[in-house]
Amino acid sequence: MKYIVLLLFPLSLFSQTIKGKVYDTESTVKGIRVYNVSQKRLTYTNNEGDFSISASVNDTLFFESLFHHSKMVKLKQSDFDDIAIFELKKSVNELDEILLSDDKNKFNPLEYTQNAENALARDRKNNMQLYVPQSSYSNGMDFVAIAQMIGKLFKRKNKPKPIEFIEYKHLDSLFKKDDLFNLKLIKDDLNIPEAYAHLFLDYCDSKNLNKELISKENKVILLDSLVEFSKEFLKITHELRPQKTHCA
């Protein structure tokens, strides 16, 4: 007699589509970056704050906006039952708005230098005789022009700024102050035991990550890197752990 074996897999193994809506304290929010860290999928909220993205139970969604605090959410089965609601906190407060409005009145050294150079060029054109050296040793040479040429040569020789790498102290400081990058992320989302947290940061230090990844606009890239590093780190620590032996 032949038997048909039916294999039952939990729904969490299969990718679904989650539909959600993003709010802040005032209304729905458009243009929010919604990134599925687990499946490396990306979408944005529309004008009504709605979004849909392929996901599974236990996937991690990362919400990011220039004017809101970043947020990371681990999905539950209930998030797929209906339209899931996510709330973000605004990061621009009244003090930020005052500082932004005052920026127009701040001294701009680049603008000042450009205006000064333009004024000097106009004056040289209108009063050329004042800029010709009067020394008998000049032989009619324009030493101002020569000095400018030498200055340009020195500028060409300037070496590009060397790349700075993220060190342990940078990561330690980030994980103590940031809303997203914290101990909860290490334990709950990267699945690294709390006792190994500092060891994991040491491991990330050895990866020579560009220091620019710490900036706010590069958070998604940094998060992606940490997810990959956590997989490597967990594999290494698992292999190094002593194996339990069972006595007969």
C-alpha cells in the first residue's frame, strides 16, 4: 500500500506581503524608506503613508526618514492579519527650526572669499598700473600672477584625504547614544548574546569599515554590514565553543 506523506511547513517559512501605514504625531507620512533587512527588499510610503512589501514572520523592517527617528520592528503573525500601523517620532524640534532659519544670517567663509576674489579681479582690471611691481629688479614681471601660479601648483600636489576606518571606540560610542544602534539591536535582531556584545564590536572593528558609514544617511548600509558580520561572528563563536560530551 502506498502512502502519501503530507509535509506541513509553518507559514513563517514562506514569504508574504505585509501592508502597512506609517504615522507620526500629526498625520500619515509619505516618502518613508521601508527596508526589509532580512530579505534585502526596499520600498517607500506613498502620499497617504501606505506601503506594501514582501516579508515573513520574524523579518525585521527598518523605517528611516530625514525628519524622523529611525525605527526597527520585528514582524509578528498579527502584523499580516490586517493593515499594520507603525508610528515614527519626529526628530526636528523647535530648536532645530530656529537654527535652520538662522543659517541664512550666518557668516559664509566660502561666499566671502569668492566675493573678495571677484572684487580683486575687477580692481586689477580697472587699475592695472597699481599691480605692476615698481622694483627695478622686476623686469616688468607680474609677481602677483607668478605667486598665484605657484599656489595652484601646490594645490595640485595636495594628496587626497586618506580613508578613515571605523574603530571599536566609534562603535562603542554609537551603540551608547543612538536610538537604533543599541544593545537591543545586538541581542534581539542580530541574535548575539549580551555577554558577547563587546567581542562582536571588536570583530566589526577588524573589518575596516569606512568611518562615513556612521553618518545618518548611511545607516542602512551600516546595518546591512552588521547583519552580515553577525552571521559570520555567530558561526565562528559556535565553532569555538566546547562541545558537550555525554558520559555513558
